[in-house]
Amino acid sequence: MKEVKKQGGLNAEIQSRIGHQLRAMYDDVVRQGVPDRFAELIRKLDGPEAAAAAAAQIDDKDGRD
Amino acid sequence: MPLTDTLRDDILASVPSLRAFAISLSGNGDRADDLVQETLLRAIANIDSFQPGSNLPAWLFTILRNLFRSDYRKRRREVEDAEGNYAKTLKTQPAQNAHLEFEEFRTALDKLPQDQREALILVGASGFSYEDAAAICGCAVGTIKSRVNRARSKLSALLYVDGAEDFGPDETVRAVIGGNGG
């Protein structure tokens, strides 16, 4: 356990930097908010059937590529 | 449950974090937005199977994660320009030094095995509990904990330790666990 304690200081600092970088990368995208295309998409869909039809269209397109 | 206006709003409110998760996983902004779009369509198509009162973000993240998995298998032979595309999705360009550091971090993150990367992002960036992350990934809580620990130790070896190969994995893991206070 002594060995772990000795490394703890440096490691805690490294881990906190990694955590900070990870959140910075992630939050940068979160701060961009909701792009219009997604707001429109959700507004346009009447319900499950419309969504299923739109999803099926994407599958068809993927199948052809 | 039916697609009420409240539920629409709640789904919409999850879009920013779904995009961040998709970009963190795929490293590719265009592909990430396609993933988010497909996630939203699948979610609404299957909205009847969503249990009212349960965790909506976790449900949406599960759909996105599974789509990414199947998409990844489909495309794994394609060559990708992950870094270039990711940088383009950033609205504010970081200052030069910070940008280099960011690129290094992104490159290191991409080197992690997929299991470890997704566990680290869910717990370390999305803020899910270990329990929610385990439910999203369909594995045990202990598995998520060990993936997160391995991801952290590998990142610290890649980014901050010279001669990472000389640094035994067991020693690294122990040190990381020590650093976290358990």
C-alpha cells in the first residue's frame, strides 16, 4: 500500500488533467446546442409510424451504397 | 408511452449530449450527426417501449451506442480521417498550444479499445453513474469500473508517461485506483 500512496500525488494530478480534457472535448459539443435539423426533425414527426418510415428510408439507402 | 409534447421537448433536450457522445465515439462530426438522426428516428419509432418515469437520456444513449456498434462493424474496413473531421465540427478554434494538446488527447482517446473508450466517456464526460453506464453497455457494473480504470491508466501512459511500454499495466492500474482514492 505504501507504493500506491507514493504514486498517488502525481497520479491524481494526471487523472484530473485527463478528466478535464475529456470534459472540455465533450462540453465543447454540448455547448453548440441543438442544430436546426434536429429541432425540425422532431417537430415534423407526427408519431412512431412517421419515424419508422423515415428510418426505413435510411436503411434502404445504406443497403444500396 | 405516447409521443407527447413534453416527451418531444425532453428528447430534444438530450440532443446536445447525444451529439457529444456520438462525436466522442466516432471522432467524425458528419457521421456523428447521422448517428444522432438515426437515434432520434429509432427512439420515436419505438416510443411505446419507453417506460414513463425511467431514465430517458440513458434510453437514448443505449440506442445510439447500439447503432454505433452495428455501424462500426459495417464500416470497419473504411479508412477514416477522424482528427480532421472532428476539428471541423468545433465552432471555436482553440489557441495553438491548446489545439495541439487537444489533438494529442483526441489521438490518444482513439487508441483505446472501443469498450474502454465508451465506458470512460459515459462515466467521465456524460456524467452517468456506473450503474447507468453498465445498463447502457449491457454489462456488469464491475466490468464498467474496470474498463474505466484501464482507460484512464492507458491514457495517462499515452499522454504523460515517457516509455509507456516499460510501465507495467498492473502497476498502472494500481496507481490509478490509488489516485482515485478507491
